[in-house]
Amino acid sequence: MGAGSLLLPSLPAFSRTVAPEALLEPGLDVSVKKRLADAALNAAKSKGATYADVRIGRYLNQFVITREDKVENLINTESFGVGVRVIADGCWGFAAIVDARSETDMAKAAEKAVSIAKANATLMKTPVQLAPQKGFGEVSWKAPIKTNAFEVPIKEKADLLLTANSAALKNGANFVNSQLFLVNEQKYFASTDGTYADQDIHRIWPTFTVTAIDPKTGKFETRQALSAPMGMSYDYLQANPTDKITGITTRYNMGYDILEDITAAAKQAKQKLSAKSVEAGKYDLVLDPSHTWLTIHESVGHPLELDRVLGYEANFAGTSFATLDKWESKNFQYGSKLVNFFADKTQPNSLGAVGWDDEGVETQRWDLVKDGILVNYQAIRDQVHIIGETHSQGCCYADSWSSVQFQRMANVSLAAGKTPLSVAEMIKDVEKGVYIIGDGSFSIDQQRYNFQFGGQLFYEIKNGQIVGMLKDVAYQSNTREFWNSCVAVCDQRDFRLGGAFFDGKGQPMQSNAVSHGSTTARFKGVNVINTARKI
Amino acid sequence: MPILSKEEARQIIDKVLSFSKADELSANLSGSRRGNIRYARNAVSTSGESDNLSLAITAVFGKKAGTATINEFDNASLEKTVRRAEEIARLAPENPEYMPMLGPQQYLDPQTFADSTAKIDPDFRAQATFDSIDPCRKKNLTAAGYMEDTTGFSAIGNSKGLFGYNKATNVDFSVTVRTADGTGSGYARPDFTDVGKLNTRSTTEVAMQKALASVNARALEPGKYTVILEPTASVELLQNMMRSMDARSADEGRSFLSKKGGGTRQGERLFDERVTIYTDPMNSELPLSPFGGGGGGGGGRFGGGGGNDGLPQEKTTWIENGVVKNIPHSRYWADKKGVKPIPGPAGFIVQGGNQSLLDMIKGTEKGILVTRLWYIRAVDPQTLLYTGLTRDGTFYIENGQIKFPVKNFRFNESPVIMLNNLEALGKPVRSGGNLIPPMKIRDFTFTSLSDAV
């Protein structure tokens, strides 16, 4: 799949299939991890490294995959190993060893990393400039989960999906595919700066696609889940009434009701079959957070990654229109005055939340676009000097112990509007518009100017009223034009997270999980196309 | 070295099978060595090499299957893993669609392995990278590229007597060259079984030429244009179409191959009559694994397309003279429909003509040369409508000549419609693990302009 995109389910490298019970076994004790890490750090230093970090990682995945009344697949995997990164002779070197459990293994990995660094140093024009970072000593961070999904019997999880599938079929779906993705990253980071960070990260994503078919016309329509992948565990599936946002269809915040959503989805997929095909033209768009997260991801998150701006991703994901001169000018109008984007690796229950990043930097929140003006990028320790900073923003990540860490997107969100505004009040002001819920088709150019997005549900707005369902809708715009057309942003009450569970970048490609929050927002006069064709 | 010989692989698999207490047992043993080097801004950014050797054992009781994997091969570890797979199988839910394992099969013997590729080492990668960066530095151009080489084997055996072994190599190289001011960009991406055919300098020179020629692009109005798609441009659209060919989803009524009122469109003429697409594992330019599954990575050369049950890959015609001839059928669906199972295409060949790209340009009165398409995503699965953008060199053709570079476009087009609007086919070349000719297409739909370079 193309970079900057959302990957299909992927597993960390060197994953091995295990019994579900193995996912509950404890990993190495933290004292053992420290001893192993020190062995690697000492070996690296003795071989001439001026900096070294070690990541001891245990990555657990459980995927439950069903269709209609069948469990199609149960996947339980574990991947354990060590990655050592060093700077020697001013150049990076990296080596990784699967199942490394001895001090000898650690020293071997460190020595290999140093030798690679020294070999590559001959090709370097300028040495790596690493921003200084204070050591935090022995610290830990744990995702604040209430119910560990790995502890829930697998039968209970499969039964939940099969019950949901049954609800879909009873409510008019012809087919239904549902999946539950669970991830637990047990990461131990140590560096020559003096940080030893033990972290326990959980992610969950329940999702489905229902299909409705009209045998008379031979047409079919689908509706996907309005769930979000979250930095939570099974507690996400235990929704409280306060987690639900009612309206034309129910949407969800920190808890998800799969049975309720799939029931609505089956009815809506059927309704789509006879919905009005949109008339192409200019419309005001009212975008729900379950949709907007993806537009933020593609048109704000990616172009503001400093490695893209500098050209490190030119051969694959591409570069960025948001060049350094635009940032330096201090007056580049990325969006209207209502538009404020912030990056935040501390957002509770988000996919990107963690205590320390993969190079020992404490996570934080920072502004990217303030009152519409571009003010910052996302950068890591060997890049921040380029934007005049002395301290990294803490967004370095590797998807496995076997991958080299590099700059990855933090959670990037559109800040809520400061003036009280509800969705109903926003819609009242729209004369001719489309209300879009859920994410759909997505595509953007390699410098992040021109994009096209679809969705799951489209409702026509006429004179302040929702008058019916539409289909065959996609909108095309240009990043700057689009965010400058933002004329209203709902207040904090409507703030919700969406996100990407498998965001791809790099060669070889690595996956990253990232959330994007927003409230419902309105965009004036956006170009809507009709996507219906005949073959 | 993770590359086992056929006999070494057979010994391990036989040992595994001897420990079985299950109704059925299969073993997939695969190993690979992958090396890569990445560069950007005319300097190496990362490089690495990794070995992997692993064995997946699947035990079956009735219709309950369990899989366990291991990367240690002593008798005790093998036996322990067989027991673990059996334990997982006993606890697994019954799979009503489970198909009994296959008995012994006859496999083709394609030449998927090249010694030269298997011998690639870090010095070779560094030299290949230097050969790409060096001409760019000299012309004040900036190169970013990536080379990945894979050597692997895959062996499969089961308690019904099936055994298969294949060894394969692949090298994939891509390079993007940009002008110093960022106003021009070019790209090239060849892939080979035999690295002896790869020349990173001459490949980079193609990208350099496109980068220089694409400077000062002019804006044309979006609309319907005659286009010439280079294979690097059309490959992903065609791959998406081929992957969407599946008998079950067609029968279920949720595919572009579903027939109104039920059934599939097999036998119908859906494309221009010059369109013929087939798979041939024995093709010397595009040798493919003789069976599906087994891992090893690297797409069709290592055993992609069609599950991991050892179903043979044979020469198969998917589309013949515009008519849908065969649609992949999983073993379960084939059994249900009473037909022969056909594994999905691991790589395909679009039959072409003898015209070169230059000949096609010469024969074009007005049109647009598209060298690459990017960020292609499905818009409507019913019609296979896709959207995406041109990238890294798009040019206006008039009276048989390239006149000037044009700004990039977004397209919304279906490969089904595209292959009906066919004007001409050129000589096929290997692209992304397929053989694809340059294609001249009329009425290709561009819906908006992009400022991206």
C-alpha cells in the first residue's frame, strides 16, 4: 500500500503464532530488562559509540475475524526481541536480534550497530546532530485501562462479534464482516542519557462492514462501523449512555456500542440503495469528527512531518507543500482564524499516548497551527536544530523492536471552537449542504495539496434542515483552500477522537497508530463530485 | 544461512509429520534473507539486512484447525510445537468452511532463483546506491531511492503426502530524482528476479531525464483526455482490478463481476477485444512460485496468491479477447459450486503488441503521457472506480511529439472503463511483479488539478 496511507491489518516483524493463553504470560521482569539494556549500552560505549539506546520489546496481537455466523480466523501472535541504535563516528547504526535474552546477545547487537555506523560514516557529509536530552532514571508508564481485553475469554469476544453479525442480518444486511483488533506493546527503553522507561501500551479497534444488495438492480451498498480505534482496551466496548452522541445517527466517544451501531448500519446500508444520487456542485460541508479525523490526518498530520518537508520521504510518501520558508514567514495562513491544530502525545485514551517516545523524550502537547497560522512541525532529536529548537517534541516511534525508530505522526487534532456552538445550531445556518459522517475513500497528492474524500453516511441539508440521505458523494479540495473555508467549529462538548490503527510510512514500511480529535466543523462552498458510473 | 535445500527442508517436514496425532497436519517451512538500503538528499539514510527462518505447523481435528510457529529445529522443539498446534486446534471453534488437506500434487519447475541476486552483500548495495547518487550530484539533482533484495525458499508438506519446495530471488529498486528548486521530479522502478539485469545508474538516468523535462509544467483544464499510460502508471490500477476478481464475492452479488439477477459475469465480454490477461508461472521474464503459500515474502516469486494449502499455480487465462474467461475460486467455493479451484493470480501478464513507447507517442495526435499514478484508492467497488493522481512527470503530446510538461491531475476512473477505451497496446515490460505494456487510452477522466511536484 502507498505510504501516508492506512495499512491493512499488519503484524510486527518476526511475529510467531501462540496460544491465546501465552498473551497473558508476564514478560521479563524490569530488573532483568535493565541488566540486559545496560549490557548493550556498555558494549556500545566500549566500542566507541557516543550515544546508544536500546529497546527491548514484546509485542502481542490478537485479531478475531468473523463473517455472518462464522469465526473465520483467530490470530494470536507474540514478537520479542531487542533493537540497539547507536551514534558512532557521527553516524547512526542499528542492529536487532530476535529473542535476545542474554547479556552476550545484547553486546553482539550493540557491536553490530557500532560497526554499521562506522561503515556508513564514510558516506556521511555532516555528522548527526542530536538534541540533548536529560535522563529520567527508572520510570514507567501504563495505559490507564480498566479491563485488559487479552484477559477476556476469546469465546466471549467471538460471541460478541457473532451476536453483532446476527443483529445486522436481522436488520436487512445481506452480508456482514466484523473484526476485533487488539494490541499490547510492552516496551522497555534505555539510553546512555540515563533513562530506563518501562511502558505498557494497549490498543483496540472493533470494526465491521455490512453489505446490502438489491437483487432487482444488481446494486450493492456498504456501511462501515462508526467506532474509532483507541488507546484503550476492552473498556471501550463497555459504553455508558454518556459516551453516545445522539442525532441523525448515534456516534460514540470513549465507549462504543457495537450492537447498536451495527443495527443502525444494516438499516442505513439498505436505505443507501434507494438514496438520492448527489448532484455535483458546490456545497457547504458539515463534517462529523468520525469523518474529519482522516482529513486532518492526510492534510495536516502528514504535511507537517519535518522529515517529509526536508525530503527524506521523497521516494515514497512524498514531500510537503508546507516548506520551511512558509513557517519562517510567520504569516502563512494554513486555515481560517478559527483553525487551531495541536499535536499531543499525552491525550488520554488516544492511540499515540505514551509517557516517553522511542528515543527517551517525555511526551508533550504543542501547537502546529495557531489562529490559522503555521507555527510548528513534528520533529525528533536529530531534526529539531533545523527549526531552531533545542528540545525534541517527542514523536519518535518504531513499530517493532526490529525496526529503526524515526519521526512518526503525533496525535494531531483540530481544537474545539471557543464560542458555544452545537451541531444542531451549526446545521440551522446551512442553506445548501451535505452532512458527512464516517470515513470513506481517501486520496491526496505527494505534497498534500489536492485531496478527495468520501464517507459512510451523507445527508442533504436544505435551508437549515436535514432533508434526506444522499449517496455517490465525494469532495475534492486543496488543503489550504479547504482549511481557509472553515467557517464554524463546534465547541468542546462535541470533541471526539478518530484515528488510524495501521498508518504506513517509510521503506521498509512501518505501521503507526495515531488519533485525531475534532468537533463538528463547517466548510463553505466545497466542490462535491458524483462518483456513480456504469460499467 | 536461512536458505535450506529441498532435502534439508524435506527432512524437517518429515520429522514434524512423524510427531502428529491429529487428523491432518501440515507444515510450512520458509526462510529468507532480506537486505535493503535507503537514501535521500543524495546520502544513505538507513541500510540493513535480516534473516528469518520459521516453521508453521497446522494441526486439524475434524473441522477445527490450530497453528503454532517456531524457529528452532531440534526434535524436542518440533515435537513440542506439534503438540501446541494440536492443543490450539482442540480449543478452536469449528470452521464450517474447512477443506480437507490436498494429497500429492504435480508442480511446475519455474526458474524463480538467480544466484547473482542471492549473492548481494552490503558492498553491492552501497555501490548500487553510489551509482544512483553520483550522476545526480554531478547535475545538481537530488536523489532519493530504495533497493530491497530478497532471497527465500518455501517448502510445504502435509500428512496426506503433499510436498512442494521452491527457491526464489527478487530485487526491487525505486528512485525519485528532483531538481534542486523542487520544480521537477522523475521516477523509475524496475524489479527483477536476476539482479544482473538491474543497472541503477541507467535507471536513475531515466528518472533524471524526467525530472529535468518536467520543470515549468503548464496547467491544462481537467477533463477527458487521450492518455498513454506507462506500465509504472497503470500497474496498480490493473493489480487492483485483478485482486477484485473473486468468484465468491461475484456470486454473492458484491463485485464488479456480479451479474444482475444472480451469478457471475464469467463468459461475458467486459473489455475491448484486444485485452488478454493471463498468468504463466513458466514465463522467463516473470517466473512465479509453482504453489501458493509458504511465506518467504516478495510476492508471486515466493508463493503469493491463493492460500497456503499447496494448490498448484498453473497457466491460467483470466481475460481472453475481452471476455472474462476464469475467475479465482477458493477451494471451499469451488467445492460448493462443483468446479475446479483456481488460486488467485500471484502476478499477471497483459498481452501487448510490438510498439515501443516512443512509437505510441509518435502515433498520437493529441494526448497526455502519464509516467506514474499515485495514492490510488477505491471509490466504488461496484464499478471499480478509483481515484488517484499523476506524479513525477506528466507531459502533453501533440502531433507525435512531447510538447511540454503539464501540472499533475487527479483522476477518477475505472480500469474496466479504461480497458474498454483502449486505442493501442505496446510491448510489455516487467512492472511490480507483472508484465504490462504501455497503453493508449481515450477519454481518461481527470477531475481536478494538483500543484504538487
